[in-house]
Amino acid sequence: GINLLDLLSSSNITSSKSEARRTIANKGLKINNVVISDDKKILQPKDFRDKSLKISIGKKKHFLIKVT
């Protein structure tokens, strides 16, 4: 699996890991429309539905990550 904080910062969804931690602490991060509360989450292949993963930050930022 891949660490959630590493994915968010390396793909420029958040500017840094600390920003990602603050977003998670404020319940502003959703993966597949489920609020994430653990900043140490490791993304597993089962988290990807139909080889894609939807990440939402706040109400207006939405990202779709596809695995090939």
C-alpha cells in the first residue's frame, strides 16, 4: 500500500504533509465519499473501486486517481 499523506503531497493535492494532516484533523478529507479521520491510513488495493479512487478536500476540490 501507499501512505495517504505521501500520496496527497506527492501528487500536489495538498502543498505539504502538514496541510494534509490539518485537513484530516478538521474532517475535511473524504475518500470515496467517506470521511477520513486517521492520518496514518495506508491505501490498499481494496480502497480503489473499478481501479479509481475519488479524493475530496472540502466542498470544491475533487480528484480522481486512476490505477492502470
